Amino acid sequence: MSSLLALTLAATLAAAPPPVLTLEDALIQARKENLDLKAAQARLRQADTASRKAWAGYLPTITVGAAIVRNSNAAVIPPGPLGPEPVVIQPLVQRQFQAELRQALIAPQLWAGIQAAYKSETVAALNVEQARREILFGVAQAYYGAAAQAQAVTVQERLVELNGARSKDTKVRFDAGTVTRVALLRAEQDLSRAEQDLIRARNALASAKLVLTTLLALDSPDFEVAPPPEPQVPVKTESEVLVERSLEQRADVAAARETTELARINKRGVWFSYLPTVGLTGTWRIANAAGFAGRADVWLITLGANWTLWDGGLREANLADTSAKIVEAQANARKAELTAREEVKRSQLDLESALANRLKAEQTVELARESQRLTDVSFKAGVATYLEVADANTALTNAEIGLVSERLQASVAALRLLRSVGAFEARPLDSDLKDENAVPPTVQPLPGATEQNPAQMQQPEQSQPEQPQPAPQP
């Protein structure tokens, strides 16, 4: 009985459907397991050590050392005028220990170095935040593509089923002598073409799942994708409003600005190198030789200053180099702002075109459905031919596939607009960008989202395509 139960459970598990992956599940998995994101976070932790390295030059430095020396000869002053005991100047085996403390008191160049280190950490955090947004945007884009491809497979499966039923029906009619061989060949060709399209659609879906599997660091693409929600964006918001939001919220723009400030700090550090430095050194030594002082240990404190008056022109070369880097950083910052402005406006145009194309595709589907219905009625009335019914069904299926494609383009265009504005998977730039556990909302509200009519913001729900009816019996 136990063996039978085990076999039954095994068969049940084998027949269990694959798990369903939602868009939110995909984004959560990507935040935790995406390898590119892990590498970016590791780079951020590496950059986070810059300030500690810079402070290391200004904080106290303590060193200790010990040595044992075997001298060729010992030097000893016998008892006499220096004292009743012999004084060992150099023992045959000399043992010594030394501790030294160094502290920089005035080091102008280090001041700029510490400030530059903190600024470089900020730049690194912004760059990693930008990389994180791009990675998660890529995950969302791949998910929408896989979901659209899954819908295309469903439509193609229905078309194969429809053409298969029509081919069998036509074969029966041909054997009965009620249709010509041309009709039979047409039905078989339609079935063969639909089967080929189904194979291509399934392979495209498998390829899309493989991309998601890699992005999410999954072991197997054995999952189904759920229909994702339609992105909601205020279509009628003025471009300049979105551009201002983009310049405030985009991490790449902020990183370019901070890089310009970092270049200025580095040039300030070169100017500081013309100033003198002052340091304090404390040393304590102990050895097994008393020496002329008559003590085995000795300590000393040194207050020293160092001022480089001429270094062969190195500082002048560094000034020219940092000045050029400032100009380069300013150009890159300006380019980043212009790129953000261009992406926002282009994304708005792409979204408007995608929405218009989707509306036309919806209208095409409605017309195809009405055409299929009227053709069916005409066929029943004996006016339309069997081939006209088949053409109407095929046209409806092609229109539904076109609608799936246009819906995908509209969704991706909306995602691109959210990304260009800095509203998709974006943490506030004034927050702790180094906190890996801080999860922002998937989509931040855009300017005008509260003022817009929700009917203008929300894209219509995806409706299931109607099942085309097979050609009726004459």
C-alpha cells in the first residue's frame, strides 16, 4: 500500500503545473539574486573604503620594532671615573626594542584628499544606483516581452486548433465530393503554416524565459509568466515638467555633477601641496646597552616641518592635468543633462505613438471580429464561401497577434518614460544609497499624476481575444 501511495504522490507531483512568476516576484528575485547587481554592490563596498584610506594618512601611526644584533666585538668602559660599575657601550649580543608614534598636525594636501574621498564615495553610490535602476528596468522589460510572447503562443495554439478542425472537416467534405481539391489543399496549407508559426512562437517564448532565467539567476526556466499590470503614466504632462523631474531624480545626472565637484576638489589638493606640512614624532627605545647616558631606555619627541619649494615642475603639471579634468567633467555633466532631456522627450513621443498604434490595433481587432461574424452569417445564408470564412478567421487571429505586439510596445514605452524621468525602481537620491535592504516603490508618481483624470492615466486592461469559430457545416 505504501508503494502504491508513493507512486500516486510521485505522479501527482510530476503532473503539477509549473510555478507562476509575477512581475513583482521577478523584481524581488532580481534585487536579491541578480549577479550584475551583486557585482555593482560589491564595487560600492570597495569604494566605501576610500574615506578610511584617506583618514589613515591623518590619524596617528604607531610602529614597533625589535632586533638582535651579534657584534664582532664588545665595547665596555671599565670602572673608573664614570662610575664604580663597568659601562657597556656595545654588547657582543645586542638586543633592542623601539616604539614610534607619528601624527600629522598640519597637512593641507590631506585635507583635500579626505574631502575628495568622501566625494568619490558619493559618486560611486550614485553610479551603483544608476546601474541598479538599469538592471531592474531590463528585468521588467524582459518580463513584459515574455508575457507578450506567452499571449502570442496562446493565440497561435487557438489558430492551430481552428485550422486543424477545418482541415479535418474539409477532408470529410472532399471525400464526400462536396468541396474541390483546391479547398482541401488550402486548408492543409493553412494548418501547416499555423503549426510553423506556433513552433516559432514557442521557441521565442522559451528564449525569452531563458533571458529571464539568467537575469534572475534561476536554475531552470520551468515557470509561467503571469500577465503584468499595465504601467500607469500621466500622458498629458508637459515635457518641461518631466525634464525638471528627470534632472532632479536621475542618478547618472547627479553622478556627473558630483564628478565635476570631485575634479575641483582634486585641483584644490594640488594647490594645497604648495603649503608646508607639520608633524609630530615620538620615539621610545630600550636596549641591553646603557650607552653614555647610563640608561637602557631613551625617548625623544620631534616636532618637524617639511616644505617642498621645488619638485621639478610636478605640481604645475598636476595643476594643468586637474584643470583639464574639470573641463572634461563639466562637459560630461552637460551631456548627461542634455541626454536626460532628449530621452524624456523622445520617450514621450514614443509613448504617444505606441498608444496610437495600440488603439488602431484594438480597432482592427474589433473590425476583424465583426468581419468574421458577418462572414459566418453570410456563409449560413449561402452567400459567402467556405474559403471566405477561413480567411476571416485567419485575419482575426493575425489582428489579435498584432494587438499583443502593440500592447507590448505601449507597455515598454511607458516603462522607458518612467525610467527616463527617474521614477522606475528609483530610491531618493538624498537617502542612504548604500543600504542594500532599502526597497523603493516600483514606480514613483510622476508630476501631474494627481491632477490627471485616472481614465487618461491608466491604460485599458488587456482583454482576452475571442475564440474564432470554425467554419460551419453547409
